[in-house]
Amino acid sequence: MGFLGTSAPLQSDLSLIAQGIILVVLFYGVTMVKKKEYMKHAYMMLGSLILTLWNAFIVMVPKARSLVRMYRPYGLSLLVRIHMTFGVIVLLLGFYLIWVWRLDEPGPCFKQSGKMRKLAGLWMLEVLGGFVIYYLLYV
């Protein structure tokens, strides 16, 4: 049993907290762009992307594999599959944008602003989907 008062295992509670941190950082990252603090924004997004990757491989992938095998492709299993698809897209697009940036001044990134906006929206949907899955499984 986890420490958030649900039937969730400890790793799922930690994953939920990590996703909450990521969501806060995503919103804060938007304010950094509006303040033209691009390097701070970039490093925050890099940290969030690494936390998302760690979270995915340590907690989400093993849990998702068991859920997808356990249920038919509708209901919770369908939601997990959509969440996984969004997660893979977020990671691929996120690392693509990091590759474009290459830890340099944000000049090349300005050409990618449309992709960044799409990534931000998809990432937020992915995180919110994770909250819903946690709720359906453990609350």
C-alpha cells in the first residue's frame, strides 16, 4: 500500500507525485517563455523530459504491459494504450527538440515553436491521462 492513502503500490504513488511535478514545471515553463527566459525554460523542459523518461521505464511500462495483457482493448485498457501512445510521442518529440537545441542558445528552437506548442498540449494530456488511470486503478 502506498503512502497517499490508496491501494496503490509505493512506486505508483511516487510516479503520481513525479507527474504532478512535471505538470507544474510544464505550466511554469510557459511562464518562462513569456518572460523571455529561454535558457531557464529549456533546462526545465530537459529536466521534465528526463523525469518523464525515468518514470515511464521504471513504473509505467511494467504496469502498462500487465494492464494491456489483462484487459480487452476497451475501457481501462484502451485508455492505457492511448496514454502509452501519447507518452511515446511526447518522448520522441521532446528528445527531437532537445537535439535541435543541443544545449546552445535557443536560436534554432524558435523555428520549432509550433512543435513545442503541440508537445506542450500533448504532454499535459498525457499527464492528465496518467492521473485518470491512477484514479481508476487505486481510488
